[in-house]
Amino acid sequence: MRTRTLGRSSVPVTALALGTAPLGNLYTEVPEEQAHESVNAAWDAGIRYFDTAPHYGIGLGERRLGAALRGRPRSAYTVSTKVGRRLEPGDEDGDDLADGFAVPATHRRVWDFSADGVRRTLDASLERLGLDRVDVVYLHDPDDHAEEAFREGYPALEKLRAEGVVGAIGAGMNQAGMLTRFVRDTDVDVVLCAGRYTLLDQRALTGLLPAARERGVSVVVGGAFNSGLLADPKPGATYDYAAAPPELLDRALALKAVADRHGTTVRAAALAFCAAHPAVVSVLVGARSPHEVRDCAAQFTAPVPAGLWQELRDEGLLTAAAPVPTAEPSEGPS
């Protein structure tokens, strides 16, 4: 699978990446062996970029990813993790489902974008991963902590990069506005934009993506399926981790109908659309089983007929300003 480097760094990422929130028991439990085999399936599909975070299953996503990659040549893959939520031992009984993960509530999350918090959180992540380094570190969801993130968290990451502890730094969020500020006002290599550049939501198109192109900052797109609605549009599907509103469900069903008419799937179209923007270097997908991993890889490399994009525009389902694939790739978007 083709690779690009992040910003002005030398850190390589594959055009398709695996996110590990599902392997951290997002919503429901994933057996240990299934999690391991999901990472193996990603490797077999040519995926070499893996993203994780302490937030995912209170560290379970990191532990499982590290275990599954153990024995692989360290120079052969790229790992990103995140800082901003520091894990502290808790004394609460019960589970973590209030935060979305089917794991025991052994720890509690503490928002901490301080310089000390960044280093402590990264050290703990390395221990869970069983690695001596990660390649990329993102500030994770600093929405309500902008002052501390820009004043302390970002400079701490910049120092880690200067020291050679990490190769690339950035921020990862479910919004485009603050990511645009990171692109314009800091020297990040990459931003991870989740859910805001999809077939259903193109808020990143007018500010973030042009700014990234201008500044030479790479964009990783997450949430290409908007947490499920574009993976399988149907009543009860989720959008941004909640029940999809009726108007968005109708729009997703209309997108699916166009894909069906062109002999492809809405999943293939959704992934191809995200990858087509020139600022985007990688599309990050979450999967909880080897079958889902293989399906994502197959959909990512599947050709999408050019006529689909024109019909979407004709039907008012896609803005003319959004770039679309100019060819039908045999190896997926580069």
C-alpha cells in the first residue's frame, strides 16, 4: 500500500490506517484473540499505520495494539497515540460504558494538557504499548482546554519532537475550527480530523483543508463513515456516536441508492471521497474484527465509477467544490 510522509517530517503513513478504539471494547467487548487477529489482518492488507490512545478502553486499545505488533520489525510500522487524558487508578466499581467502553472502571480519565501531563501520559502509553518510542503524538480533543493546550501542551510536544523522542506532532479532534487554528498558528506536522470531512459533512473543506495545503501540514481523516451511518445506512444507524437524525439518514440512503446504481458501495465511495483531497495523506478506519478490516481494505481499493461523482453533484448530494478521484486506482489512493 502506498505511503506518504507527514508534513515536513520523515514519518511515513500508509494511505489506509487502522484505528484501535473498537479494539478497546468500544460499546461491546471484543475477545482478545479477535483483537489480535484484526491487527494481523490489517498487516496482511498492507496497512502499516496504527492509531491508538489512552482513552480507548482505559488503555486497553494501546495494550492490545502493542501485543499484536510485538515481533514485527519496529522500523516497518508507524504508531500514533494521544495525550490530554491522563489515566489515574480509580476506586469505582462498575464499567466504563458511560464513556463508551465495555471495560471495568479500573482507572479514571483526568484532563491534563500541561507539559508535565503530556510527558507522564506519553510515558504511560509507551509502557502499555511495550515500545520505546511512538512515531506521532496528537493532542486529543482539547475542545474545552484550548488555553492550556496551546500554552503548555503544544510546546511540550514541540520539545519532544526537537529532542527526537517523537517524529511528528499534531492534534486530533472531532471539529475543524480549532484544528485550523493549530495549522495556522503552530508548527504541527499533521492534524487528525474525525467526522468533519465525509460524504455527509464537509465542514473541513472551507477552512482546514485549504490551510493545511497552504502550510504543508498533512491531514489524516478519521470517521469516514461518521461512526456507522455511511457504513450501513439503515434505521437505527449511528451518526457521531448517537442515533442518526432522520434527515441525515435520508441523505445517507440517497447516497447508497446512487452507489447501488453505479455497481459499487457507499462504503467504497465514502473512503474514496476522503482520500481524494490533496491535503489528505491517510484515511483512518476503526474495525473490531478481521472481517471488518478486510472489508475496509477491499472497499478502499475498489474502483468507484466516475459517473457516481457526477450523479451525486447532479442530485445535490455533493458540493462541486469537493475534489473527487480523477481515476479509478488499482492500489487505492496514494
